Amino acid sequence: MDYNEDSAVAYIRKNAATTRKYSADDVLEIIDIIWDYYEAKGLLSLDFDEDDNNADGPDIDDLVAHARKVLAKDKGTRILAEDVPALIQAELEYEAALEQDDEE
């Protein structure tokens, strides 16, 4: 199954264990940060080698730190730093669900 931003937003809004509810635009901001991170780290490449350090996916702690850094520069963001890990975790769960669907 292909990644669908609308489905991802709905999934994240429903499943993220956050202290507040976020708008679709807020969630899209997190998704954009994640995909920009993937691109910068070479995680969008389709030709992973078995020995490639990126083959297991992103370093979650590094991704969270990156997202918090990006959001700290955005004076208009409504996303609380404490909610970043939960939002990212929900997005990663959405990606994992897509991978499971593809394997079935």
C-alpha cells in the first residue's frame, strides 16, 4: 500500500499519545519534518544493502532531536516539544502498518 498523507494524518491524530489534539496542518508539519530528515539521511533510497546502517530505519532519538530543533526555530508552531516523540511514534506506526499490508 502506498503512503497517503490524508490517511497518515488521520492515523496520527487518532493514535498519538499527546497532551493535546493537533490540527491536520500541525500533523502535516511533523510528517514534512520526518520526510525531510529521511531525505537528508539517505533513508529514501530504494537500494539498501544488507550491511547498510540505515537499513533498519531512522535513529528515533536523532529524529526526535531533529524535529524539536526544527520546531524550535518555527515561532508559529503549535506543537509542544513534549509531544514530538508521540507524534513521531504514531507516524512510524503508520509506516509499519503499510509495510505489513505490503507483506500480506
